[in-house]
Amino acid sequence: MSFNLLHEPWLPVVRLDGSSAKLGIVEVLKQSKMLRGLVGETATVSSALHRLLLAFLHRTFRPVDDAQWRSLWLDSSGTGFPEEELNAYAQDWASRFDLFDPEAPFFQCPAVPAPRKWRSPAVLVGFRARGNNATLFDHSTDSDKLRLTPDEAARWLVTTQAYDTSGKKTGYDGTGNPSGESPPTARFGCVLVEADTLYRTLMLNLLDYDPADRRPRPTQPDDCPVWERPASESENENGQRLPRGWTDVLTWPSRRIRLSHTTVNGQHMVDGVIVSPGSSCNLPIRDYEHMAAFRAPWFAETASGSSRAAVPMPVRLDIMRGVWRHSQELLLPPERRWWKTYRSTGLKLSETGFPEEEPQRLRPAALEHLAHLADDGALPKDAVYTLRVFGQQVGSGGSGSIAAWCEEVVPAPVALLRARNPRIGLLIGSAVALADDLGSILRALERGFRQEFDEQFTLKEEDKREKAGFRYQSELRYWPRLPTSFAELLRNLALLENIEPGNYLAEAEHEALDKWRRQAVRAADMAAEQWLRQQTRAGRTLLDASAHHERYRANCKNATRVLARAVAARTPPEEA
């Protein structure tokens, strides 16, 4: 029984003509110029499969330096990546991509002994109901006999390694402490730069990769993806270890998994699975993950109450509020005074101090690479790509159930990636701050009204509800109206960045921000007015509801004044 992922159809792709298909790894890369993209069943599947392909490409064409990148980017021959290199690498590691290989099955731990009773493969599939993962539309039970086709099993195997939920998982041999840690990829929004074809998408996400030269950090000369490692190593990986490098991170074996398979009516099927703890990384995510953005408040308090620079944490997706709110961290370079980081100086975090050598924000490494390439003329300076951000949210309280999969897009104008004017970041930050302020004002509108009429209401209990994921109706109506308007703001600011410095027009910049202000306030007003109509229909007196609504309007005016003062303060005197 064999199912080799290099050539068997298992990766779901969309062609340029809109038709869909499934292809093997080698075929996808050979036809990547003819493909629009790779789209999995969920956002997490799409993310995990893209990371797998990137690891494959980095190893196939290493070292990937600027010269190699330019050569591949400008190559107009063929329908995808060069076949000679792909065939040679695939031939070297063909046996390690067999899903059912008896000695070294792909992305599995052959040392896991066959149990008396296999678990249902539903534990791999995120939308299946099993254990404490209750779902709305799937009503499977743990006793149901579920079977997966090999291509389904392969996709969910790769996804489980990257996005398995937390929760206690005892070691496969029954010894050791149960592990409840989630895989590293599940702890941040995974950022993919997307273009018009899969070929260009993969190219835009290829980093400067050379293990011999230890690029990118923390890549070591022995870096390799999971399929290049001896199968026996998976048996000894229980607990924390350091990543060997970028392709090791992209294919991180966070779980020891073994699949059981059978034949049904002549077709191979996966009918059982064992999932136990695998490797965990003993470094902060920002030390090794290059497909994440990081942010931190300016200051954080220590236990003694003194102030220190806050440590950047990865940007995550929120079910309600869009990832566009983190456009500074996603798009813009760190401010120069913060640009003394482990990525540029080679210093370890333990050797750096606060705040001079810790970045306030850090964008994904691919965007830093693209900005460098655009400066050198390899990319058009007026191009606009798309950031596709993938994420997963688990149930309240850190339970092992999946609450939502998230996939969002943010425009990525090359002009903003290259921006060196610190005022751009401050203006984008001010625009986001206005949106946050209006959202807080709407929340205060409903909280204040409820507090007046509900004797059981307490701020402490309300804060607990909000931390558990509760959202007010006005917020739910407000936030979804903003992404399109903010994308327009980013494009307008990018157009201004392309103007020669001597001809820069502050008036046009202010006009773009003013348009955003009007759109954001209109979205908030519509949500507040809907709330007001709802309260009067619910039997509340018009006078009481109107009083809270008038307070909301006053707070909105104050928020817009704050934006106006911030923009005026950041405008140079000669442009004011």
C-alpha cells in the first residue's frame, strides 16, 4: 500500500480559468504559473500546506540569495519552477513522502506502537465533533466509524502538526507528563504575501535562505525539514528543543502521529490514528518565526511597579475586529531607533537591553525582503500585493475546542513597504486609534445603558464576559463595515509615498485621512442608531435611551478632535 505525496493528487488548487483540481507536490510546483492559488478546506489547512511547499522550495533551490531569487522571478520559460531541480530533489527524498511507508511514513512517528483500539481519524479533522470539540453542523460521535481518503488524511495530518489544539495528550508510550501545549503556528496570525499566480505567491514568500551562512536566523548548517531527518529521530523527540533553522520551523513536528489504514472496496482508507506530544520549542516565537508580525505597547509594568519596554508579542486574529488594525506591524518597517534587534545584529535576546535594542514592532521577514528587492529595482515600486493572514481561535478558557478559523486580507502596497517616513506609521496608527476609540465608545454606550436597568450588572462580571468572547450588538454591526474603507486609506497613502519628496502634498494626505474619519464615524453612527431603535422597541423609554445616545455623540466628536490634533501635531511646519 502506497500513497506518495510527491505525485499523488492531494493538494487542492485553483487554475487560472477558475477550475479546481488536486495535484501532487511536484506537479503543483511545475504548473504553479498556471495556477491561481492553493485553497484548503479551512484557513488552517491553506496555511499549513503553503508552509510545506515553502520548505520544499527552500531546500530544492538552496541557497536562495538575491541572485537566485531574481533569476527565478524573471524566468518566463515553462509553466512553473524549473523541472530539473524539482525532479532531482524529489528523486533524492521520494521514499520519505509515502504516507503509508512501513519504516518512515510521511510526517509520522513509526515508533508509536499500534494500540489495542485506534482513535477515530476525526481527531485530525477540525470541523468534526469529537471529545470536547462540539460543532454546530457536524453531529458525529466518538463511536462513529469514520474513514478518510489518503488525500484527506494527508492534508489534515500536515494541518494537525501545525494547528492541533491544546489539551492533555499523554506520551505514546504511556510515560512522561501529559502535554497541553499547542503547536507554535497556532499562536499567531500566519502571514502570506499573495500575488496573481501561485508561482509569484511562493516566490514572494521565499526568504534569503543559506544554512551554510546561517540565514535566516536562527538557521544552522544542519537545518532540514522533517522528511530529511532520520526516521529514528522522531522517537526521541519528547520535550523541548531548539529549532535547527527555517525549514525545521516550517515543518515542526509538534505531534507524534501514526495513521492506521485499510482497504475498502479496493480503495485505500485511513481508519485510525494516534496523536501524542511531539517537540516543543524553548525559544520565544519572535526568535525563529518569520511569517508573523510582532507588536508591543511602549511600556509595561514590572512586578515592582516600575516601567520597562514591553516585549513584542505575535499579532493574532480576532473573530470580530479585523487584522487591518495591525497594519503598522504588518506593513511598515520598525522605527529606526528600535532597529537594533536580534535579526540585524545577531545578538541574542539575553544580550540585548531595553528599550534601545528591542523593536516596538516587527513585520514578517518576507516583507522586509520585498522592501529590499523593491529598493534594488527587482519589484515595481507601484505594485500592490495582498497579505493573506491565517489564524485559529480556540474556545474560551484555553480549551481544546476550536471556536473559529480566521482568514483575512490586507492590501500590501510596495510603496508602504519601502516607506522610510516615520510620519506614515504615526498617521496609520492614528487612523487605527480612531477606529478603536469609536468601538470603545459603542461598547460604553451599551454597558452604561445596561448598568442603569440591570440590577445584576457589575463591571467585574461584564469584563469577564468580554474576555470570554462576548461582544455587544453595536460592535458586531460596526467592525465589519471598516476593512474596505481602511484598505482604501492604505492605497491612498501609498500613492502619496510614490510622489517625489519635493512634491509631497500634505493636503492630499489630510484629505485621505479625513475621508477615513467620515467613513469610520458613519459606521459607528449607523450601529448606534440601530441600537437606539432596538431599545425603544424593547419597551425602554425613549428619553433614557436618547440620553445615552447623546452621550455617545459627544464622545464621538471628542474622538475625532483627538485625531485632528494628532495629525496636526505630526505635520511638519512647512507643510502645515
